[in-house]
Amino acid sequence: MDKKTIILVEDDLELAALTQERLEKEGYHVLHEENGERARDLILDTKPDLVVLDIMLPGIDGFDVCRQVRPVYAGPILILTARDDDLDEILGLELGADDFVTKPIKPRLLLARVRALLRRSSRKETSTKQEKLQIGELVVDASRREASIVGEAVELTTT
């Protein structure tokens, strides 16, 4: 099993170091970034298995990072923030975050949430892969409800 890559976006360097150390101890490859704009670019370039994203960041905030990467990045995003406001949580989830945790975070709780998000993401990838079937020249993509023969689309009915 290969190491899962996590991008940790956190401007509190002490908290980032502790979190990175804990995640690496559990076998994850962790890339740390403290600036929102650079984090956005790193996420888009790396396509990590998971992103742990703080909201209050220099550059652009975590909400903007989430909003900008979500159309391209399909992996899980866990928002980690000191702001304990229901509206922040709702906004984060509506922008595409998969989970929301407030600081101070208990390390075991963060680890459990990371594992759960990675487990769900892995199941989703597996089911997506299984929905595409190829038999000879015929390709059926159940998730898109499309079929093709020798690369040419086949018109399908609803049944």
C-alpha cells in the first residue's frame, strides 16, 4: 500500500509542526503550506489524497481556497479552524468541504476524521472504477450513463 499524501494548510507554525509530525508518524506523507494562494496552487498541482485546510490564512482565506480548487480537485477537504461559528461551518460545507473541525483539536479526533475521509474517498474511487465496463470494442460508463463502440457514442434509451 502506497503512502497517502495530505496537504496541510495552516499558518500557525507550531500547530502545523505538531499536526504534521502526528500524521507522518501514522504513515502519511504530509506537505505543509501556510499561504492560501500557494496552497491553492499546491493542491491543484499535487492532487493529494486529502487536504486539511485552515480558514484564516495569509493571501487568500481557506474559503476561497476551497471555492477555487473544488471544481478541479475531487479529493476530501477537512476544514480546521479556530472560528466556532455555525455560519462558517455551513459556508465551508456548501463550498465543498467534506468535514469541519474546530481548534483546539484533539490529535486522535483529527486522525480519526482523516482516516474516515480517506476511507470514504477510497470506496468512492473503487465504485467509480467498477462502473466502467469494457467488453471488446464496447465501453459502458454507468456513472455517466454513456456507451460507445470503437470510440463512437451509442444512443441509449432510459431503459
